[in-house]
Amino acid sequence: MTVELPPGLALQKVDERIMTLNVGPQHPGSGHMRIIVQIDGDYIVACDPDPGYVHRGEEKMAEYRNYITNIPHLERPVIHDSCNALYPYVLGVEDLLGIEVTERAKYVRVICSELNRCIYTMYWLAIYGIFLGHSTMFMWPAGDRELLIDLMEKISGARVTHSHFVPGGVRNDLPPNFEEVCLRQVNYFEKRIKEYAAVFYDNPILISRTQDTGVLSREDAIRLGTTGSVLRASGVDYDLRQKEPYDVYEELDVHTNVMKEGDSYARSKVPWLDMMESCNIIRQALQKMPKSGSVRVKLKPNPKGKGLDSVYKRVESGRGSLGCYIVSDGKVEPYRLKLSVGSFRNLIALPYLLKGEKLGNMPSVYWSLNYWPVEADR
Amino acid sequence: MSTDAEQITTEEKSADEKPVAKPVVKSVQVPAFEKSISDKVVEKFGDKIKVEFIKENRVGIKVSREDVHDVAEFIRDGLNYDHVESVSGVDYPQDKEIEVVYHIGSYSDSSLAKQILVLATRAQREENPIPGKDATKLPSLRDIFYSVEFHEREVFEMFGVYFTGHPDNRRLLLPEDWADLPPLRKDFAIKGR
């Protein structure tokens, strides 16, 4: 039986020395994703990432639901960062419908988004720890992120999937005494994550395993179109909170963490530094926030776009720029919705970085790309 | 904890009068910097391109599939854009066309940090698609913007738009044995909807 293969699917002949190895999709070192590596002894000669095991068709589903019922499922690709995942969609719909959000709602959004960034990064860090066999680094972030999850639970009522951002503001106002509790928790949280340096980031074993592995130069980081911590770890000063400020980021003092090395170590350290920056932003936002006022403007039921229109909004999520392209044809549902996610954009760097690397370094390089398989597949 | 919850409910009742959303009247003034970008493209290509919109930080350009490669090359070399953020397909069955939209940004030029250039082109749409073997084809921009590699693979499997010149047109997200229509086309319907 000969099946004619579609273009690009032709089989490749490999050398006899070279072995093809499937890492994943069940392997804990890949996580819902298969990495097909070809190895020569201990060295990787070629790598072919194969995502798609958790593809849910979010973009297709969005075409069948109206602008409000799209909210809960669009945060599903990355539930730990659910506020940031919804952020560009909500900004885009507001732009399409022509809604202006109140000042207090914008501050609440910024606080929620920064809390979520920390919650996501802690989860990512926990898995990075266990990837490298460092169980303490799995337990500590997994425990400490509970502090912030409790805060988000106070705000939205849900621990992980908040669905808190809606076109027109946020669902609920902050609970009473929130500022005090938040400040206390965030200060304690910051103190805790600073302790990670002693156990993890200054640990000679971690440094020996991650330094100078998977080096991505500045030119290549730009050429490959990487984003977020991967880009900033390669020495490109680019953070959308600073470069294209949305909501009230313009009024806040946002510092961008940039490292020049471009290796796995730098890529794992930048998100950690970003968490401290998030704590700074939360403190500033709590101070500058209007103390009272509405947080949500009322929309008409089943809001519609104005004729054929399109909008592309992007925010800085935990994994880099997260863009949402909405095409509206004046109906209650979006005509087309496309999510351009940081994980998918950073994936292109994986084959590039793993070439010539030792197989043992694969987990540290792979997870340092700040890659979330479910988000990449959508 | 229980007192907290009670307080929230009482406060919600008191804050009942929510302001009603009013459409914001946006200024019709064309932003100058964005206009200068689109002017440069118009100057170079004249009536080969159509400027679709000039909004704040976004410039939309529409171009035919014959010219998309040249225009993209000019965008990289002449305008300093250096990476593609997103490649989206949009299916228009009534026009018998599938639009492919490139969102192009720049890291290296700090004056363009906010800007996104939206480059749209359209491929012919087939009623009964045979992905890769029918007329639904576009030139690949992978030799100009390396970052489109996975994005174009995704558009190929989701819309059936084959990118000529792309070195690797395999499936990416869909299963290898997917034999139905490309799923993001409008004629592929979700069951029960």
C-alpha cells in the first residue's frame, strides 16, 4: 500500500549512528507535548517539537459564542494566568464596542494581572525545580503561591479560573480592607521569593547545569521573534507594559529586567526578577488607586460590533506578549478570533537551541523557554 | 471570613447605580507617525497596495498575493520591522477568498516599539479543498521573516493555504490522520451548533 504523502511529509533517511527518540507526550519532561529528538550518542543533532496534544479549538469555539459568553473559555488555555489570558480579548472588545472603562477598574485590573503573573510564574518555577530534580524548589513556590491565590479568591471568588475581567471593567469591586491584606501578603511574598536566591539561584549545582546551555544570542532572539522573558534574557529591553502601556501602566513606574547572557540560567532568572517587579507595581497601584467608585460600566445585552472591523490588542502576560486579533462583522459573535500567544512564539527557539546540546540539558532548556503547552495549542 | 462575605454583599447593594456605557467619540484625526509609515509604503509601491486603515499604533495594508513577497521585503529592509507576531487566516466564503493577515512588529527600532504593521493578502478559496494540491496557495514569507515558520504551518493545516517556498509544510497541531476539512474554514461546523 503506497499512500501519497502531502508535500513536506516525505520521510527522511537518517544515518545509522543516529537514533530517534520521542520525548513525550506523557513524559514528565515534556508535558502534553512531544519533542522528537535525534541523538548521536549523548548529543542532540536535530529536534522537532510536536505540539497539539491539548489542542481545544478555542478559536473555533469563539466564533460560536457571543462576546460575553466567550469570557470563561478564553482563559482556559492558561488557567494560572487567567486574568492576563483574558486581558487582550477584553481590551479588544472594548475597542470594538467603544467603551471607556473607569479609572478604578483599570487599577483593579492591573493589580489582578500582576497577582496572576506571580501565580503563574510560581507554578512555572515549581515545575522548573522538579525538572532539575530540586524538590525543595517544587514545594516552596507551590506553597507560597497560595498566598496570592487567597488574594485572588478574595477578589473574584474563584481560586484559579477567575473570569474576573469583563468588557467594561471587572466583575466585582475589591472586598473591604483589601488594600491592607494585599499589602501585607505581597510584602511577605516578596520577602519569601528573595529567599529563593540562597536555595536555587545561587546554588552552584543549578548554575553548573544551566549556565552556558542553550545560548540564544540577541540577534537570533529578535530574528526568531521570541517574546517575554526569553527575549529579555537575551538582552533585548522590550516589555509591553513599558513600550505600549495599556490601561494605567503609563502612570506606574515599570522597570524591565534584562539580562545579557541568553542562556538557560538567565531565562530562568528573569521571571523571578519580574515577580519582584510585580510586587512593586502592586504596591504602587494600591497607593494610586481611587479609593471608591464604580468598577464596571453596564453594557447592553448581546453587544455587537460596528460593522466590518478588526482590532489587534496585546498585553504582557507571564509568558510574553499575548495578542488577540478580533475580526467583527457586526454580529453578536466575533467573525474570527485569533490568539497569538507567547508560548507558541517561543517554541520556534526550541529546535534552534537544542541542536548540539547534550540530551541531559534538554529539560532545563525546554522549560526555560517559559512554555505552557496548553496555551501554545489553544 | 463570614463577616467579610456579608460586607461584600451589603456593599454591592448600595453600589447599585452603575454608569451606563457610552460610546466614546474618537477623534477622526489621522495619527501622524502612522501616516508617515503608510506613506513610505505607498510611495514605493503606488497602487499595488491599498492602505486599509491607519489607527493609533496600527497600520493596515492590503496587497495582492503576487506582490506580498516584495512588500514584505521592503517592510523589513526599508522600514526596519524585524519579526512577525502572528499570522492569522480569515475565511471569506462569500468572496471565495481566504485572507492571511501578518502582524509585523519591531524590536530593534525603538521608535517602532508600539507599532504593528498589519499586512493582509488573500488566497483563492476552493469549494472542495485538497490542502496543498489545489489553487489555495500563497508565497511564503519565511525567507524574509524567519519567525513565521510555525505560524504558517498552523495556517496551512487550519485553512488549507499552502505556502510555496516554506521548507516544512507538515501538520503542527492537528492529528496526522485528520481527513476532514481544514477546521477553521467557515464550512466546517461544530457538531450540534
